[in-house]
Amino acid sequence: MFFHTVKAGETLNQISIDYRTPLTTILNVNPGINPDVIYPGQSISIPGFPPLHSISYVIDVSVSKRILTLIKDGVRQKEYPIAVGRILHETPMGNFIIINKAPNPGGAFGTMWMSLSKQHYGIHGTNEPSSIGKAVSKGCIRMYNHHVDELASLVPIGTPVIIHP
């Protein structure tokens, strides 16, 4: 079972939206939780995702360096150049997981979309390869299509994604 650690300012409703899991489902697997009184540091079980310790991959994103690093069992495997959010649409910092994958989402999202556990954000390909290396997105992490396809083929749903400056 996967556990989410509540951050300051979060609501249970937003957590359910971020993980695309109905609030009633979260309440059912967390008996005794008061949806109106959650607190930073509280651990909430989110059904449908594997426990973090069962996944050997971690995705590390450096926004300032515009590099996505794939780590397996603590060892750097590969680095990919990325595009990140522009001013007023910054890429969110924090710890997330990949909650789903959608091949061929079309348009600006290139050949692959991987949703993060934060509503409206993901790692995706691009139909504008010249944007890679720049701060131009609406907060998502853009990759070359062949890179995002490779990454998606390696990492499972539930893979941790750490985004930092």
C-alpha cells in the first residue's frame, strides 16, 4: 500500500484529486480519519499504488539544471535534458509519484504523457523539440519524444519523482 504524507495547506479533497482516487475510496481505506481535520506529517493510505520500497527506480528532476536523472537502486542510470515551467507557470517542487501513463496523448504532449500526483502536471514528450533545455512550459516537464518513450518503458506506475531547484 502507498502512503501519502500530508503537506501544509493540503486538503483531503485535493489529495484525492491529485491521486485521481475518489475521496470515498480514501476514506474507506483510512477508517477513523476526519476529512475536515488533516495535518502536516499525517500519513494517509492511497489505494491502487505499490509501496515505495517495492520500486527500484527514482526520477530526480533538477529544474535549474534542466536535467532529469533516472536512478535505479541508488545508482544513476541516465540523464535526460528537459524543458521546465516558465515564469508564472513554475514547475512544482516536491515529492510526487507517477500515477498513470498515456501513450500518444497528441498535440503538444508528444508521444507519451505520465501524470504526476499533482493535478495538471506531468512528464511528457513534445511536438516542439527546440524547447528542450528552456523554461517554456506551463509547469510540466518536457522531454524529447524518444527519451520520454524510453523512460516510460522503464519506470512503473508509482515511481517516485523528486523535483527540486
